[in-house]
Amino acid sequence: MQQAIFRLLEENALCSLATVTPRGGAYVHTAYFAYSDALELFFYSYPDSQHAKNLRKNPSMAATIFSPSQTWGVPGRGMQLFGTCQEAQQSLEEKAGLLYGRRFKRFKSWMENQKRSEGRYLLRPYRFLPERIKLFDDSVFGSGLYVVSSVKHKRASQS
């Protein structure tokens, strides 16, 4: 299962992020992401975006990762992740930047061109810690089968 998860993460750069609005409604956003070996997902966003506002009120988030070029009827792969997300504190900013820089070669130069506010970039890194994964990989687990697993993080802190 771990091999299938990390293969899917490596092969896809976009994810859909679902957050909860203050009134309890659903909100979805698409973002590029990077990930760590500890199964932390990082993405960058503006703190005044709707999903960032939602996360400040309620850190619950879900994400989907899959290739949009898959064809119905042909073995497919994808996953849904459920957990919590918040803006990465200063101690994780460097980690997020390093992971993004490895994954997206133009990231560092792109970030250098972003305007800073009070010495900080306007775009901020966010860290998503999945607590549960629902994975399907028809070629590995069989057609139409989902494998569900919990995720244990060593410490769900900002370090």
C-alpha cells in the first residue's frame, strides 16, 4: 500500500482540496503540492483565499489525488486523504520550500519574484496531515476495490 501511495504522489502534481466553510458548506480548491517521506502534503496559497479562511476556522480538510487523463473502463488509480491542515509555522517554511524546490524546478526563482509583506512572502505554505487514506489502484488491489488505512504521524506538531 505504501508503495502505491508514494507512486501516486510522485506521478501527480495537482490535488483537489476540500475545506468546510464557516456555515458548514463544502468548498473545493485545486493546488500543486509537494510531499515528504512522512506523508505530509504542502501547498502554497494566499492567507486571504477562501480555503485559507476556512482552515483558520476549521482545520478539517480532505484531498483527492489522481490523474485526470484516466479513461473509464481501463484500470485506474487514485486516493482520497482526510485529515487536518493549517498554515505552516516558521519552523516548517524551509522544509516546505525545499520540498517544493525539488519537485518544481522553477519554484525558487518564481518565489523570488513574489512580493513580500513585512519581510514575508504573500504566498504562504500550508501543511496537510492526513489521518486516513482511501486508495484505489485497480492493477494492484483489483478492480473497484478501495483500501482504507489510518496514518500515524510521529508528532502532529509544527516541528
